Amino acid sequence: MPIAALFMWGGSILRQWYMRKETDIGKHILPIFIFICFVYWIVCLQNSVNIEMATRHYPYFLVSLLEALAGTVVISYLSMGIQEYKISNSIAIIGRYTLMILCIHQLDFYKIFWSVFISSPWLAALTRLIVDLGILMVVILFQKFYKKLLGKLENTKM
């Protein structure tokens, strides 16, 4: 997708800025830039401005693209902050199972079965997060149980 080049270019510029964190750009301009990105991103989210990369739908074109870039900047620096403050160790398990989480998220049939029971988008997001991570925990526990069972079966065959 051509739009990916825009994100790659933006990431390259941010990396260059981050590498110069001891200079004026890193000390003074970068935090202000991140704050502006955060405010812009939140304002756009509040006004339902977004892009749909899967269908290549950019309703407000430049405004939507800038919103997506601003959100990417905010999430990137939030992620770096989490990693820097050693919070990442406690949530690393989610990173190991991202593909499984994606599959569970796609197969939870939210739109088909249970979206009619939840009216708030924030409550829907929280509910899906809890349900999907709960299903992930059940799957992981089942995998561990299955591996132990296979190990016991192999030991009894010997």
C-alpha cells in the first residue's frame, strides 16, 4: 500500500529526532511536538475522524492522514515510555501472543451476536478487551494442559 510509505517516512524522521534527544530538538521541541500530536489525535477521535486502511478509505484526506500519523507518534512514544520504565515485562505475554489475539478478536463475533447489548463505544472496547484476553488465557491454559498431557503419554510409552 502506498500509504505505508508515509508511515515509514514519518517513523524515519521520528527516529532521527529521538536519536538527537540530547540536542535542542530532543529536549524541547520533541515533547511539545508529541503533546501537539496527542491533542490533535484526541480531537480527531472525538470528532470521528479516522482512516480505514483495509478499504483505503480516507474521508477527510489530509486531516485523516495527519490524524493517523499523530496517533502513530503518540502510541510509539507511549510504547517507548513503557519499555523505558520496565512496565513492559508485565505485559510481554500479550506481545508473544499478538497473532492469536488478532485471531480471537476477529472470531469473537462481536458485530454478529453481542454488539446489540452494548451502546457505548468505550464500554464495547473494554468489554471486547476483557473477553478477548479472557479467551486468550483459556487457550493458553488449554495449550499448557495439552502439552503436559502429551508429555505424560510419551513417558508412559517408554
